[in-house]
Amino acid sequence: MIFELDINYSKTSEKFVLKNKSIISFVKVRELLEKGIKKLNNHDINIDIKELKGKFQGLYRIRKGDLRIIFRYYKGEIHIVNIEKIDFRGDVY
């Protein structure tokens, strides 16, 4: 399945990636998001993704080690992802 993915970073998430280049890169974030989108579209992919509940409803979380990527996902002709936050486990929620 090939799809077009438009990724929009919040200022804080972009700043986190730029500050922690040795831990995560924009390329790695894109790879994780592509895998997550495929899993949301019923593909059998091994990635830890979950829809958040409560006041965070409508947001998804990808977990990779101690990192968390929190994002909104809009499905359409072009899949749009708005990354709200990227941070370490204890600081992200």
C-alpha cells in the first residue's frame, strides 16, 4: 500500500527532534508514523500504537522505547498527521 503522508510538526515537537538528533530523527519519526498509519488501516504491523482516552480523545500515541509521539490523524486522499508532541515517557502527557 502506497499512500501520501503530510506531516505537520508543532513547534515543541520539532524543537525536541532538533535537540535530540542522536536519539530520534525526522526520518525515523516518518517511518514510525507510516507504520502506525498502516496498523490503523488494519495491516499486521508490529508497532505500539494506541488511541488515547478522556481529555486526549482523538489523539494517538506511538511508543518507541522511552519516547512517545502524540499525534492527530486525518484519513483522506492524502493522510495528514499533526504531531502534537514528541518527548520522553514521563514528560509527554
